Amino acid sequence: MVSHLVSEVSTAKLHGILLGSVGPRPIAFASTVDKDGRPNLSPFSFFNVFSANPPILIFSPARRVRDNTTKHTLENILETKEVVVNIVNYAMVQQVSLASTEYEDGVNEFIKAGFTMLESDLVKPFRVAESPVHLECKVTKVEALGNEGGAGNLVFCEVVKIHLDAEIIDENGNVDQYKIDQVARMGGGWYSRANLGLFEVPKPISTLGIGVDQIPKHIRLSSILTGNDLGMLGNIEQLPSKKEVQNYINENRELRTLISSGDPNNLHKKAQQLLKSKNVLGAWMVLLAENEI
């Protein structure tokens, strides 16, 4: 056994050990608004359900380890005492990861991550249309677990209304565990798909990704590319230049053949293959080559 005395381990190291050891952890994709009604959206994996009567969820937006600052989600909850917890499935996981990017205060992560805002019935925060389950909640209390970086803040949420996608309900009115296709967090960049197992999601870049909203419209509205594909494409600091794209075309015979076909869908399919192999830059080169058709 490799043993550690907690008092002798740095917070960052301890954080990594705990998250790598305790999992899979469900994800609370928390939607809030600030006092001026501006939306915010962020995922948290310190999360679970703790009671059915009353129906209570708890999630914990921790203080940042690096600088001991608090997250916008926590600040909004302290102001408004409301939140919507959206459940995350595999079809949206790349966009959820993009939404975890630390955009500045007031930036709408719904727009940056390419999600659709739905009005809630009993609370002010919006719901995520792409999520299979939306849990409208009133916050009953927030319990701070410390004042230093890495300290959690337990947010007690009483569920006041539940919305379920009809596609995930079985013939008995229950949630079909295969159809909901949930994902959970593991350590590092690893996730677990409930019905298939481990997979890896590249962490958002340390600089700000351009976001799905900055993807050219003809790509963003592709009939081929999925939400996960768009989430990966949005996690890039800047687009390749026209010169870089042209050089890539000149060096890639297969790409020139796809361009000569005159069908943009062929390029989108090729870009999707590159995204599956985690080659985001290559996918962008292929997609931007569409301008040469």
C-alpha cells in the first residue's frame, strides 16, 4: 500500500487522489441566474440524491484550489436560492465539458456550449433542453465546509418539479436505465458511460475556447455533426488561418478528393472521423476546406 498522511499532502494532490478514488460520480449540470437574471451553467460531480420525502439533492461547488475564489454558480445560488439540476447523458457530454470553461462573469454558457434554454415553471433558472431530466429546485440552505481553496459548499436543493424526456420512460412509467444513457465523472479526464464503461474527454483548454456560438453557421447547423462534435470543435482558442487551411489541403490528397466531390457532407463525415480520434485541429482544417468547394 502507498499511504499518505492527509496533513502532509498538498490540496491539489489530495484533490486528485480523492477524485481518482471515489467514482463514478454523477454529474449535476447546474443552471442558475444571478440577481439580474443572467443565466449561468456549470457541471459539478460532488453530487447525489439524499432523500425522497422531502426530495433533496445536494451538490457542492468547491472553492478553487489555485486561488481560493468561488464559482459563479455558488454566488448566484446565495443571491437567488434557486437552481435547476439537469442530468447529463452521453449525447451531450462534450458540450457539458465545454460549459465547465471558466468564462468571465455574465457570459452565457448555454450559448457558448450550444445548448437550448427552456423556461422553468416554478423557478427562474432555465432548463437545458438537451438533458433527459430536469429537476427544478429551491435551495433550502448552503453549508460551507471551510474557507480555504478546495473547501466544498453543500447546496441543499429541494426538488419542486421534475421534467422527464418521454423517450427515456419504459412501458411501466419508469426511467429506462439504458435509454437515459447517463455518464459519470472519474479522475482526471476520465468519464464512465453507465452502459458501456470508461471513456476520456479532453479537458477544456486553459485559455478560453471559442465556444459553439462562434462556429461558422454552415458547420454549426450540419446534419452530420452531433452536439458532442460541436462541443469538441468549440474547445479551441482560435480558428486556423486561411493560409494554414490551404497548406493542409495542398499536403492532403484525400482531402482534395473530398473537395472535388462537391458534397460538403463528405467533408463533415471526414471531420467527424478525426474528432473520434481526438484530432480537433485536423477536423477544423477539413471543415474549413468546405470554402474551397
